[in-house]
Amino acid sequence: MMSGYLTGKSANIGGERRRYTVIEKPDGWCVSLNGMTTGAFPNRAAAATVARSLQHQADNLNHVYERKSH
């Protein structure tokens, strides 16, 4: 799966938060981040569940990073 840290830095660096989105592809529904996508899921609900989980994990990691950097 894609991590919330593509470069090892916080997703908030540069002022923009990374957002996981669900997109439809010819072979099914995928989770997308910065133009990268996961493999296809059988339905939109499954992809949305994974996107929410990844976003939650990334947001939690961002909070840890922000606390350490202050």
C-alpha cells in the first residue's frame, strides 16, 4: 500500500496536505495519491474504506511529526 510519506517527510510540509482519493479505472476502483494508484478494488466501497484508513494513518503520523518539530 501507499504510505502517507512518499519522501519520508510529513505530508504537511509545503503547506498542502496529501489527500487519498478514490478514482474509477477501467479495471475497477483505485485509491490515488499524487497520481499514484493502488491496484483495483472490486467496488467503490472497498476502495473508500482503504482510502479512509490510509488517510487516518497519514493524519496521525503528521500529528506526531508536528509535535516533534515544535
